[in-house]
Amino acid sequence: MLIVGVALVAFVITLVAVASASGARAKKAAQVAPPETVSRASAAALRPEDLGISADDFMLPTVAAIDGAEHYEPFRPRLQKWSPALIARYWIPPRQIATEIVSSLNDQNMRQLFEKVP
């Protein structure tokens, strides 16, 4: 239980760090923006440069998936309703997924921290 608590605290700290980095990037973009961009209140669309974001901020599909080079064909028909047996076979509790994510992030952060120790 203690490990889960520590993991959740580390996860919250990570979220705060990511959110503050995004906010700093947006503030920097607002300061760098040309005056005509800032004064245009009726602009229909914002450019990525105005927001201070780049393609690295998003999880984008690969080019092959966009071009249609890969084609998805299901090997079975799509079910409208899953049976209890199928649910039991494939169900993963969300808490388990979150715990695994937080645990792996904490392990990675701890490794990085201890690599810096002389």
C-alpha cells in the first residue's frame, strides 16, 4: 500500500512538472508572437507557432498508416455485445493499468536519479 501511495505521489509530481512546462512554453510563444498576431482578435484559426506547440507534443500515426499502405481487416466479425466469458477473458482492471504505468515511470525516474549519484 505504501508503494502505491509513493507511486501516486510521484505520478502527481510528474503531471505538475509536465503542466508547468506546457504553460511556460505557451507564455514564451505569447511573448515571441508578432504584435499583429496578438492584436488580431478576429483571427479564424490559430497556428501552432501561436500556441507554442509542435508535432512532438502529439502522438501521431505513422505515415504508412495515413497513406493506406497498411490495411486493417478484422479476423472475426465485430460483436455488438460481449458475453461474460469474453469479458472475463480480456478484462484488465483500470487500477492495475494505472499502477503499472505509475510503477514503470517511477522506476525510470529512480534509475535516472541514481545514475546522477556519484
